[in-house]
Amino acid sequence: MLTLLPSRAVVSVAGADAAGFLQGLITNDIAKAAGAPLYAALLTPQGKYLFDFILAAHDDGFLIDCERARAEALIARLLAYRLRAKVAIALTDWCVMAAWGETPQPQSGETAFPDPRHPALGFRLLAPVALGTTTASESDYHRHRIGLGVPEGAMDFAPEETFLLEGNAEELHGVDFKKGCYVGQELTARMKHRGTARRRVLRVRAEAALPPFGTPLMQDGSEVGTMMSALDGAGLALVRIDRLALERPVLAGDVPAMVSAPDYPLLLSKERSS
């Protein structure tokens, strides 16, 4: 399956200081980008989520695959940290495509790489123009992503409210706990080592269409979570894992649903007992 992702944009960070500049800001180790793309995030100084993105090395800098609706806000935040660093930060006219279920054939001028978050997400393709014949829609991509339990952007994180580890960023390879300091690092490391992430993004499945972002999840009369992105009867929710009984149904608004772990290892039982 191959689809254009119009809701995504590409930001360029280039220049002699690009690597060092990003290393002091993002949650992953920029040195790894020399061999493979990275999933990473930019946080507030208090460790709250601001932006998540996929980052790939390109020429004398990096391309950042991010939400189009929030690309200018990301650029503004990066510029606020630039000071005297020799970097140029700009929104490009490149497009983003996703391919899964088959290996794409990169064409001239196209940057293609495996999605660093989950193998089943397939490949990301960044190009100056949309290449190839699409065989799926952006909704198909989000349906596939949600089915795997992979959160993405402000549709699954509440900016300046959610902690990155609550969005399963460690399990999705978006945090390096061995790198040096970055914005929000202290609280993120403390949450990791103390096991204090009581909320996690989990999958929600229902026979009817699920309600929109922000709708409470209720179980036995108590609120156990909040709906995030959803398509038809499949969605994601930010759930209090210390309150939820996975084997029992929940109500998403007035829709009966079941909650399940994502399609990758997540140590829910250990965190509930800690």
C-alpha cells in the first residue's frame, strides 16, 4: 500500500551546527541518524510533549517529517533555541508518503527509509514531488497505525499536558536514555527510572463508531481514560493503567468498547504493581 500524507510536512534543519543544535533539544541521539532515521520529540523544560516527528539525515543537515498543521509552530520553537548556532531552519515544499505491506522502489530525488517506530508501519518516503501511483488513502494509513497502537502527533498527545513516556515513546524507539542532556530530559529520565508513567496509550475497539478526541472512557462508574484518535470502531486512548481492568468493557461516551495493549511490548502489569 502506498499513500500520500497531506497532513504531514517536511522541515529542513541544515548547516554546520545542525547536528549539535538538535542533539541538545530532541529526545533521541542525533548521532544515530547517520545510519538510520530517528523517531524523536521536542519537549517543554518541564518534560511535557510539544512535538513528535521522524528525522532523517540529508545533505548537510536533516529533514523532519512532522505535522503540517503545527510545522510553523515547530519552526518557531526551534528558532527560539537557535541563538548563534550556524543552522538554517525552513519549511520545505517536500511531500511525505507512507508505504506498508510491500517494499517501495525509491526513485531519483526520493528519500526512502523504514519507519523507525514499528516494522509493520513499513516505509516513509520524502520527496520534492509525490512519486508513484497511490494505492491507499491517508485514512487507510491512520487506520493501519491505530490498529498497531502507534500514537502520532497532537491527535494522540495533548501538547504541554502529556508526558512523552505516556505515549509509549520508549517502546517506539523515540527516547535515548544514554545520550546527554536535552530539553525536558531530567523529568523524562526520572519517570523512566521510577516507573511513574501511570497513563499509557492503548487500543480501543468497538462495534460502533468511536467518539471524538477528549471523550472520557468510563469503567464501573469511574473515569479510566480519554479518547484520542479514532476511525470508525478502532481508536487509541490515553488510559490510567492503574485503574483499568483490561478484561472488562469500558464506555467511550455511550459506546461499549474493549481496551487492549498495542502491537508491541508494553509492561502494563509491572507498572500497575509498582
